[in-house]
Amino acid sequence: MTYDVEQIRRDFPILERKVRGRPLVYLDNAATTQKPRQVIDALVHYYEHYNANIHRGLHTLAEEATAAYEGARVKAGRFINAAAPEQEIIFTRNTTESLNLVANAWGRKFLEPGDEILFTAMEHHSNLVPWQMIALETGAKVRYIEIDDDGRLIGDDVRAKINERTKVVAITQMSNVLGTINPVREIAELAHRAGAIVVVDGAQSVPHMPVDVRELGCDFLAFSSHKMLGPTGVGVLYGTREALDAMDPFLGGGEMIKRVTYERSTYADLPNKFEAGTPNIADVIAFGAAIDYLEALGMEAVREHEIAITQYAIDRLSAMDGVKVYGPREAADKGGAVTFNYRDIHPHDLSQVLDQYAVAIRAGHHCAQPLMRRLDAVATARASFYLYNRHDEVDALIEGIRASDRIFGNVVRAGA
Ligand SMILES: Cc1ncc(COP(=O)(O)O)c(C=O)c1O
């Protein structure tokens, strides 16, 4: 069930790039992934051959563009095994907008003072701040599930905090910092028994492992095209028909209406009700090409490849004196993000040294400031892998870290 990584890499023009005379080692995939030629071509092909506004036009180009756009919707729905892709997939700008859509459209209608919104200690700001905002507006209260020192949710805390006041359980399926994969299905069962809806942040999980919304039993799932080989500017909100039907529109304008008078309007059926205005047609279509690419490889194979390279990275980093790795140590329990600190070298400094070696990683709080405090870290370094990464790129990372020790180690310790 594996694939030929060398052959895959040839599809990604950017991977031929040199940085400071060395071959690029791109290990910042949790932030955004690189794009294969097939996706870039789909974008160019659209603009060169059938650029037109969708839905409204009756000419050939408009019909072709509409068919391709709606085709991408069906592909996205099938990719996560939605029961009704034509209605249950809403295109947004990104995961952040998808989560804001739910928080606003569902939250404003159904949350009341005293209701509880439960998220986890490892949420990205985009599955945390929108809930805080809607809680302020509605009088609901936010709570969070604690994690243990390995970066896993504490089961007792899950059971203790889901209760009859819980109305929303908002949970990431895969942490962008720790890589932890959360037991969403079990949590969704508990949440539903308590009468809460389940909103899943799939920004890191959907690109890296098979995800089946019906098996998870979630009400909503959000993810971004740009983290799964597709263009920026496209997000997906999956919602069950029942959940989406119950919500009022988030934005008003063209495309989302049935009938408009000066006094009032009626709204379009799903999914148009939530897609006001001209959408990001070209990028949605190219996102469809990204899904085709992933499906041709097979998500099981992608996951298998990432487990192997992630375990190699964890093992090599853990074997280094002075490296602290955060999160689960077994790659089979986590995604391809490995977060660490090295001695007392600030991750920003480390990242800059690594850049001298053409190794791109991320350093900072990773949009998870509360989690950083829980980990007792000001910031961390993160190497994150994808389907085109090779083991020798992990070796380049290790070499770069060693070099940073030579450059900074003495200075930092002398000043300490
Ligand atoms: C877990 C998680 N949630 C949400 C987001 C936000 O995604 P976007 O910036 O595409 O909206 C990210 C991006 O890093 C993420 O890793």
C-alpha cells in the first residue's frame, strides 16, 4: 500500500527549488502544503478555457464552470463519506471561516445563558476564539477538557465535563501542535447522549488520514484546501442536512436567496443558503484536482507513509541530547507534526539557523497560546511532514539542529 515517493516528488515543481544553494527541505506542512502540477494546471486551465460566473449564466462557459464547481463539491463530500455531498458541503474561505460560520449561525440561534460550550486544551485559536465570542454574545459559558503530560485528552475530564448543560462540543481531530489524534467518535457519542452538537476541526486530520464523517458521527467538520495540496482561499464546512437546515444564513446577498422583496427574503436551499456572493470558483475547481490526486494515492497509503517518517523523526530527535519532544511518542497515535524545543535556544533562532540549511520549519505558538502555557513553553519548534517528505529530510533537520548548537549554544549558555 505504499507509493514511490521519488515519483510523487516529480509532480511538485517547488520541490526542485534551492534555498541558499541547497535543496529545499520543506517541513512546514501543517501550516500549508505544496501543490502538485495537476492542481496548478487545473487552475490555469480554468482561467484559459472556461472562466465564467457560476449558477447564473446560461452560456457554455457558465455551464462548464458550474459543472466543475459542483463536481468539486461532490468530490469533497465523497472524500469524507458525506451522505449527501450536494447539500452537506459548504465552500468557505478556510477552516477558520467554516468554524466561525457554525459558531455564529448555530450558536446565535440556539445558545442561551447558562449553556456550556466545551472545547479542548489543545484547540487552535480558530476553534476557540469564535466560541468565546459567541459565548459573550449569548451568555453561554466556555469550558475545556484538560490534557495529560503526553498531550492526550484526560478521559475522566471528558466524562465529567459533558453534562446536560453542554450544547456544543468543539474538538480538533488532530492537534496541529502535539499531533494527538483525539477519540472523536467516542466523544461524539457522549455529547449526543447529553444533547450537544459536535463540531470537529479537521484542518489537520482530513489531509493526512482517512476521515469518515458518518463513522465519526459528527454534526459538523471543517477543513482547508491549502493544507491538502489544494489552493489557498477554499475551506469546507461539512454539516449534516439536519444541522444545516436548522440554521439561518450567516451572510446575506446574491446566490443565497429564493425570493426577495423590499421588505423580506426567503432563502435558497442547501448548500446555496450558506454561499452568498460569487465564490472562489477557480480555486474550488483546483481543490477538486487535489482531492483526485489524494484519492489516486489512497489516504491509507498517505497515512502509512507519514507514520513511518514521523516515527523516524521522533526517534532521531528524542535520541539527541537537549531535545524535548512534546505530545505522544508513538507515531501511530498521532499525525505528522513533531513539536520540540532544543536546549535553551529560542525556536525562532533555531528556525533561522535551519533556514540557512534550507530546512523550513515553524516556530512560535502555532495559534495555540493557551496550549503553550499548559506545556509551560513560550514557543516551540515544529517539523511537520506530508506525503512527499523523505527520511533524508529528517536527517537534514537533525544536521541543522546540530549546527544551531554550534552557532547559538555557547552564546546562549554564556549569557544564561
Ligand atoms: C488544527 C487547526 N485548526 C484550524 C486551522 C486554521 O486553518 P486556516 O488557517 O486554513 O483557517 C489550522 C491551521 O493551521 C489548524 O492547524
